[in-house]
Amino acid sequence: MKKNTQINNDEINLVEVITLIWKGKEKIAAAIVFSVMIVFIYQLNQIDKFTASTNILPITSAEESKYIVLFNAIVELSSKHFNDAEKEKEKAEDAKIVTPFSFHSFRLSKTNFVDFFIEILDEKKILEDAIRKYNLLDVGEYSNEQEYNEAIIKLASSVKIISTSEYDRNYSEEENGKLTIRHKIKFVYHDAKKWIAVLKYVDEQANKAIKLKITNHFNRILFIERKKNYEEIEDLKIKIKNLVQDYDRVTSDKILYLQEQSAIAKKLGISKNTIEVQTFGSQNALFSSVNTDSPFYLRGYEAIDKEIGLINSRKEKRAFIPKLFDAEKLIRKIEQDKTLERFEAKVALTPLANNADFYAVTTKYLTTEFIYKSKGKRLLFAALVGLIVGVLYILINNLFQNQKILRKD
């Protein structure tokens, strides 16, 4: 009988447990209140932090068209530039091909603009400047400037650029729709006003940096293209100078040779051409065969002296210099080419020439979403912990009391 009683005593009686918990409800309530009060006091001493989420939107299609028109004009001019150079090459075998216009390698589109913006944010430099400017960190809390700067770098690195991809099936009639990539700036902080100011500063400075990046690129290529044109003209002028010098040398040598041949003809008394001509007759045609291996003086000194006189009387020797005209045409073509001037005129009509109108992206800082951590969840969790602790205390305390009674028995 004692054994059965002991077994029954070791078994858990749910009714007894519930009754026991109910009897100790005041202690359980006290544990809950105590736990909630601790968390509540802790939250009062903590700064309320939020997760800020800001959308980065590309420019509109209407704004993009301003740059696409410029891009298309550049490609068209570039193609014409290249085709003209190819035609010149066909006409003059040794003519130098003018370097094709190379702006088309730098395409402008709203997607490129967003990429430029993300690239600048990833560098963190503008973010670090904004954090300093708007005092997101209190410099007084740091022992030296190096420690302060390291904290700024760390805080700037905590700014996340979130990119998500999704298909917009309403964009077109294509089966898969259009793949759209959306970007957000996410940051955890506690002062919404300061963070909005930082976002505004970043938006302004990043757009200025993108404008500077594009204009510097164009200016660099303009410089390169003009330098190429200058060098090509310089090379062609050197070629012309060499052609003239070569002509003078060849002509001088030729005159000396002709004078020598004329002297021989005069010594031999050959005044007329005596080069052998063989004639073959037939009913249908007459053919002549001249023996060109005969000495030149056999042409006679009258003809040779006449040729020497004509060469010396030339007033415009440039007309007798082979390939000179082709080189001069190429120089004229380069000097009259208005491609670079037209490009600069196109740029002047775009927002790139106006600081007030240019923006590569739109940072929607005024509609930034602030998500605060829920205090209610923390208090609810604290109440749950207090409940568990209170129940465990009642059950453990009752267990110790029962053991004491058994020992006395």
C-alpha cells in the first residue's frame, strides 16, 4: 500500500498544478509587473531608433529623351565621319584614315544615370561629408579626431543600398514583361530630421558629381579628338613637305641625266629620234614595236633639250607631284569637319549645360519611410517572461515544501 501511494504521489496532477498556480496568482502577477517595469524603464533610457527606407527613382522618359537625341546625333555623325574616311582611303592608297568619332562608347540613359548614382554612394565619400555636415555623431563623445573619423566611416558604411528585381508585366505585350530594378537607401538612426537633411545633401551632391563625371568625360574626348586632328594635320604637312623635297631631288637628278644624254647626242650628231621602230603590216591592222632598250641619247638632242626646257619652265611644280593633292584634300577635310563643334552645340541644349535643370536620379527623401521598433512587442515579451518566471517559482517552491514534509514524515 505504501508503494502504490508513493507512485501516485510522483504522478503529476494537472488539477493540483492549476490550483497551485491560481493560489499563487499574486506572486505571478508581481513577477509580470516587475519584468514589464524593468523593460519599460530600460526603454525610457534608450533612444528610439528607426529604419529609414528611401526610394531612388530614375529620371522620366521625357528627361531621358533629351540625352538620347544627343546620343543618336553623335552616332550619326560618327558613322558619317568613318564612312568619309573609308572613301578617302579608296581614292588614295596611302591616305591616312581619320580616326572615327568615339563619343558613342559613352552612352547616356536613365539606367546609366542610376548606375552612376549607386557607384557614387558605394564610394561613401559624400555620405561621410553629409554625416560631418549635419552632426549625426557628437564629436564630443570621441577622445580624438582620428577616433571620430573612424566612427564616421563606420556609420557611413552602415548605409545600405538595396536593389531588387521584378517583372512589370503591364509594361508591354511581351510575354515576360520588362525587368525593373528598384533601389532603396536603408539606414538605422534616431533623428529623422537630420537624416532627411543628409539625404537631401547626398541627392544634390551626387547629381552634381554625375554631371561633372559626364562633362569631364566629354571634355576629355573632345581634347583627345582635337589632339588627334592636330597630329593628323601635322603628319600630313610633313608628308607634303617630304613629297616636295622628293620631287625636287628626283627632278634635279633627271635634269642632270637628260643633260648628259643631250651632250652625248650632240657629240654623235644625233638631232632626231633614231630609236628603231619595227612595223608589221597586214590587211586589217598596223602594229609598231619600239625597242626601248636602246640608249636614251638616240632620241636626239632636240627632243631631250626640249624636255629639259619644259621641266625648268614649270611655274607650279605641285601639279606634277604624285599623291600631293590627296594629302591636301585630307587636310582640308579635317579642318572643315564640324563634328566637334556640332557636338558641343548639342550639349549646350541639354541639362548638362544648366546646373539648375540637371539631375540624374530622384532621391525621394521627402517620402522616406521610417519604421520604428515596436515597444509593445518588447513589453509583451517581458510580460511573458515574467509569467514563466512566476509559474516556475510557484512550482519549484511547492516542490521544496513537499520535500520538507516528506523528510519530517
